[in-house]
Amino acid sequence: MDRLLTGLQPSGCLTIGNYSGGIKQVINYQANYETFLFVPDMHATTVTQDPDELRKNIKSAVGLYLACGVDVTRPNMHLYIQSENLYHANLSWILECHSYYGEMARMHQFKEKSKLHENFTCGLVTYPVLMAADILLYDAKYVPTGIDQKQHVELARNLAIRFNNRYKDEFFVVPEPLLPTIGAKIRDLQEPTKKMSKSTTNPKSAIFLLDNEKDIRKKIMSAQTDSEARVAFDEENKPGVSNLLSIYSVFSGMSIEELVEKFSGGGYGDLKKALAEVLVEKLTAIQDNYSKIMQSGIIDDALDAGRDYTNAIAKEKYEKVRRAVGYGR
Ligand code: ATP
Ligand code: LTN
């Protein structure tokens, strides 16, 4: 079985964007691949985190993965926490010494996030290398993500190729990003030219998987659209309405064509009301599962098993790489 790997930062409550680019894809692919799904808690500290809040978010993220349908009873599903495996940071250091400052400084996400902080950390610059280590440690062939992470997966590809060439062996599998056809970039509800982000400062911009019914309806009804009052899918000229259609498609399984057909006669109000209904139904079901899961012992059992399994694989890969670069005796 080929390997598939992804992670979602526990930097806040997961959004419907994280569901679309990350979790939903894992659920769709979990029967077909050996799946490595982890919580990149070390990535979250590239910006300041409150330690208690971070620990709560880690457990909540795992609870949400399971509540959405990630099936940890499958023997090919491995769920784990990044910081419980020391090889991620160790491999990251080796890869940092094979990466160039220029290529790090060119990363879109770094350019955007560094603008938000007057004094950003070195971790914010080198974060994509840690991500490459996460992927390359396990020889993952496929990396499901949203469009914002595509460039980082490309860096992981380049580092794999660079390392294999320099040390003249197939040390790493060269990974490929997997983007959903619809919903690779769910947009901010208030500023639809931007992507929806869980660490937004405007709570009306994002729908969180744990939002209550009233908030979901309010946020959808107040989403920015345009003055044309014509339901059509045109991401460039009608980003707000196209975003609503994408979200609808992600959560209903209906195609964009079917949705445009269904809503083309009406105004944006009808589309918004129907979308709010779909989201309330889906998210309430996830939240019911979530409450049960958080009270059970299933999370810790799955994380223990995942930690042990992935540490063994990572150790073997790291030792091979460490020897190749000449470290130790
Ligand atoms: P932060 O605001 O802390 O940067 P984020 O909401 O951007 O977080 P990440 O943890 O960086 O989310 O991303 C987790 C996964 O969700 C990644 O695969 C990412 O590509 C995907 N993702 C994030 N936002 C969106 C979005 N708006 N649309 C589709 N996929 C998304
Ligand atoms: N960088 C990603 C989270 C992440 C990840 C990974 C995703 C860390 N390591 C490995 C896929 C594969 C993010 O911020 N969304």
C-alpha cells in the first residue's frame, strides 16, 4: 500500500477550510493508503501559543479528526503527535543544512505571516523544512492539503531529490501534493479574496467545526457576495458567491453545475439559507460524535499506538540518513 500523510496545526479550532483541504481528503482516501495523520504541534509554536491552550487544541484536533470520520480501527491508519517523535526535529536539522535561506524567504506563507509580526521567529522561516521532514521520514507518496500548502510540498520534493542526488541513493520517496478539485481554497467569508484561516482575528470570517447553530447561520447569512444578484461560479469575478457554492459542494457532495442549476433562478438569500441548513446538519452530527469521543479513552489509545508505530519507522530512516551525512562515530 502506498503511503499518504498529512497534518493540521493545532493553532486554534479547525475550520471548514481545514475540513475541505485536509480531513475530508483523508477520509476519502483512508481505505486505499497506509495513512499517517498527525498533529503538528511543533509547527504551531512558530507563533506564540499559550501552553494550556495549545495542549487543549491538540486533543481537540484529534477528537475532531475522529468525529469527522477518520477511522482509527483500521490497521492502516496511524494517528500521532509530532512532538512525541524526536526524529522529526532531528531530520529537520539535517534538511535545514541542505536548504537555502533564499528558498525559505521566497515561500508565500512565510511572506504573508512574517508581515503580521514585527519580530517573527526563526521557526517561522524554517517551518517548511520541518514539514518536509514530517513527510520524508515516512516515505509518504501523497500529501493531501489545500492549495496554501502546495508550495511547501514542492519544497519537500526538491529536498528529497537534492538529498538523493547528493548522497547517491534513494533515501527518500519524492512526495506529491493531493488537492481536492473543489474546495482547495475555501475563502474568508468577509474578505473572499483571502483564504479562510483558523487563526483569523475576525470570527465572522471563518466557520469553525465546533460553532453552534446560531453562529453558523449568522456567519453564512452575513458572508460577503457582490451586487449582481446572479448565482454563478466565477472565482475571479465573483469570489464570494463561488466560495459559497464550493462550501456547499464540499459538504453536500453535489457538483458545482448541479448547484448553479438549483439556485440560478433565485437570489443569494436562498443559496445562503440552504447552505446554512446543510452546514448545521453536517456540523451538528460531527459535534455529537465529538462529545462522545472526547469522553471515551479512544484518543489516548490511538495516539499511544501511533506514537510507537511511527517512532520505529522514523528511527530507521533517520539512522540511515544520519550515517549518510557522516554524523557520529
Ligand atoms: P493557521 O491560520 O494557523 O495558519 P490554517 O487554518 O491556515 O491555520 P493549517 O493548519 O495551516 O490551517 O492547515 C491544515 C490543512 O488545512 C492544510 O492541509 C491546509 O492546506 C488546509 N487548509 C487550511 N485552510 C484552508 C482553506 N481555507 N481551504 C482549503 N484548505 C485549507
Ligand atoms: N504546514 C502545514 C501542517 C503540516 C503538514 C505537515 C501538512 C505540518 N507538517 C506535513 C502536510 C504534511 C500547515 O501549516 N497547514
